[in-house]
Amino acid sequence: MAHPAPTARLRFREMTVADLDSMAMLLGDPEVMTYYDHPKSRAEALAWIEWNQRLYTERGFGLWTLELNDDGAFVGDCGLTPQEVEGTVEIEVGYHVRRALQGQGYGTEAAAACRDFARETLGLHRLIALIDPGNRASQRVAEKIGLTHERDTVRASGKLLRVYAAAL
Ligand SMILES: CC(C)(COP(=O)(O)OP(=O)(O)OC[C@H]1O[C@@H](n2cnc3c(N)ncnc32)[C@H](O)[C@@H]1OP(=O)(O)O)[C@@H](O)C(=O)NCCC(=O)NCCS
């Protein structure tokens, strides 16, 4: 199964149920989940892993587990997922870095590798990120990998999100 090649500091691999403790810690952290409806329970973290496993099979990509090259420490997840935006299925780059490792450039390094994988391996011509207007860290990651604020969209939940996008 293809995934982005290792970067200077990070490596990608498929998420498995063996990642449940790490993923439940990441997605259960209220700070990491500030811009989501609520922090995820352990059962919801398991559903997240299973969703990505379905994506690997059905689409050949998903969010991957992100680890440090040096010692294999869990960093978070990053990858590509299909998202419906106003009736069109778009491919989104997504990223979550555990709190202790934020602010060291890992989010940007991982997202850039996923952008390159989308272009070079998957042959995609467009990449988006759907971001809460208050989520500056995520907006900066998107901007630093070349996405710009294209428009806003209102989700089925009524929530307004910014559409960041780039032609690849
Ligand atoms: C978004 C996220 C993945 C960024 O990861 P990271 O490894 O800390 O990002 P980087 O270190 O590469 O920093 C990227 C930029 O964000 C900025 N940034 C980081 N935290 C910030 C904050 N709280 N407020 C404003 N800017 C912030 C950094 O300064 C940097 O910009 P700069 O180069 O202009 O200084 C991380 O904050 C995170 O996991 N957030 C919670 C999950 C989330 O919201 N995911 C995105 C959903 S759309």
C-alpha cells in the first residue's frame, strides 16, 4: 500500500487497531479537538481508525499514522480524505499533531509530503483543506504548503468553514 515516503524527520504508515491507545489519546485531547464538536471517545477513535482502513482499501489513501524517524515515537496522523463540499467530492489534506510535539514544524512537514504524494503518486490536480475560521495553526499549515483561502462553505451541521485550496 502506497503512502508518502519518509521526510527528514517523519515517517508514514497505515493506521491499525494497534494504534488505538495513541489515537484515543490524540483525538481525546480537548486541546487538539478544539475545533471539532467534542473530543473523541475511545470508541470514536476506533471508528476513526476503521474509517481510514476502509479508505485505504476503497481509495488507496487516507490519514496515515505519523511517527518520528529517530525513535518511532507517535506524532499524530496526517493524510488525504475525500470530503463532499457543496455536492462535489474533493480531496482534503488533514493533520493532527499531539500536543507535546506541536510547534516544531511537524504539521507542515507532514502536510507538504501529503501534498507531494497527492500530486506525484495519485496524480491529483486539486487539494483542499476545510478549516474553522478560528484555527490559525491549521490555516498557517495550509498556507505554508501553498493553499489559499478560496471561499467559505456552510456544512450540513450549519457550521461555517473556510475552504483553503490549491491547484497541484
Ligand atoms: C494544526 C496542527 C496540526 C499544526 O501542527 P504543528 O506541528 O504544531 O505545526 P507547525 O509547527 O508546522 O506550525 C505551523 C504554523 O502554525 C503556527 N501555529 C502553531 N500553533 C499556533 C497557534 N496556536 N496559533 C497560531 N499559529 C500557530 C506556527 O507558528 C507555524 O506558523 P509560522 O511558521 O508562520 O510561525 C496542530 O496545531 C494540531 O494538531 N492542531 C489540532 C488539530 C487540528 O486542528 N487539525 C486541523 C484540522 S482542520
